[in-house]
Amino acid sequence: MLVQKEMLAALWQQPGFKITMLTNDMGIFTEKGGTILFLLGKDGIVTVDSEFPEQSQHLIDELKKKSQQPFTLLINTHHHGDHTSGNISFKGITAHVLAHENSLKNQTNVALASKTEDKQLYPDKTYATTWSDRVAGEKISLYYYGAGHTNGDSFVHFENKNIVHMGDLLFNRRHPFIDRTAGANIKSWINVLDKAMNKFDNKTIFVFGHAAEGYNVTGTKDDLKAFSAYLTNLLQYTDSQIKAGKTKEDILKATEIPGSPEWKGDGIQRPLTAAYEELTATK
Ligand SMILES: [Zn+2]
Ligand SMILES: [Zn+2]
């Protein structure tokens, strides 16, 4: 009995992360928070996003088992804690941290407000519209197409592999968080997705920050199309309700966004609230 109990305890203590290779040297790590993408390059390791401190330590430990190369670059798709809290595990390990300039501003503001400055590892490199360089044998390009989920979201393109991490610019069949306190804008977000659909091709593999239970955190341009339609339907529906004289309270009672029934489950009040506020904001 004792032995059995110990075995059970050992099983429970196994870390709950999952690593899925997308190519021979690129993969995704998922445990808790936004999906992490990594490249085990010829002369360095590149990681995109960092979940939380415990998770990023799991990631670092696992990648060290797979590669002797140094950690060259950590990229943050945006500032939210489920993508940057784990940066701190990379302190003294990664050569550089890179993000959009607004991501750094937002991360700093949140850390100041919550008195967690000592728990941050901030980007030492930022950019405004595009950034491109050869890193660890790959050509990596970052694109900023305007406000979306926040006002500092990047598309991170690994060009040779044709893999793009788009952070929380896509919630796969899950109601999105729309962070108006950090400059999010639904109308602009639709435009951002349009630009991405023009920029990347039909073979591009996209990595998403989050997905609903049973859906993947990777996908294709078809998923961008579906999410763009969801945002359009969200705005149209909310607008029609406002014009029909409905109160905010009434609008929040909706259980589905008409035209996008694939988006189910909890959290529909978040996008409806954001849409209501965006549409009724005084300019
Ligand atoms: Zn997230
Ligand atoms: Zn986010």
C-alpha cells in the first residue's frame, strides 16, 4: 500500500507541461498561460513568451536537455502576465529580450501598479513597426500592425520554417480577452488580422496564445479568417443591440455571438463588454 501511495504521489508531482515539436528544431510548450514557441537553432535557442516563473523554469530545464546552445533571444508577443511573468527565469540566461515598444510600456505600468517590478525581466530591445534579424540560423521578423488584443501585439515570423507566433491576437474558438486598459480596439484588431492574412501565405503555421478545450493552439489562415469573422459579428451584433435600445445589462445576457456559434463556453461577457464600451465611447 505504501509503495502504491508513493508511486501515486510521484505521478502527481510530474510537471504538467507538454512539448509538441512542429519541425525537427521548432516546437511548442504548453502548461499554464499563453503558448510558448521555441527554436533549437544551430548556434542558439530562441523562445517566444514565457508563461509563469515555474513554467518557464520547466521549459528552460527541458530545452537544456535537448540542446547545448546558449539562450540567444526571448521574445514577448505582448505584456500580459501569462506571457511575460516567466521572463524572470531567463534572468542571466538569455542574452536579450525583445518586444514591441508598447509591450514594454504596458509591462512597466502593470508592474508599477501591482508593485511587482522586482519580479520582471523587461525587454532590452524594442521596435515600433518592424524588426528583422538573423538569429540562431533563422531569419526572424516581427510585425506590428496596430492595436488589437492590446496596443503592443507582435506577429513573430520564423521565415525559413514559415511559423508565426501571433500571441493573443487569436483565441481559437474561445471568447477573447480584449484589454481596453492597454489600448485594445476591436475595429483595429479586424484590420490587423487583414494585414496578417495578406502578409503570410497559405502554408504558414500560426501559433495561438489560447484555444478552447478540444481545439489546437496552432492552425492556419482559415482560423484567422474565422476569428476575424467572429470579431466582425461581435461588433455588428452589439451595435444592432445598442441601436435597438437595449441596455448594457441586456446585451450581456447573450449566450452566443450570432454567426459565430463555434465560440462557446464561458467568458462571453468579456468581449460583449469591450464591444459595448468601444461602440459607446465618446470620442
Ligand atoms: Zn494570454
Ligand atoms: Zn493577452
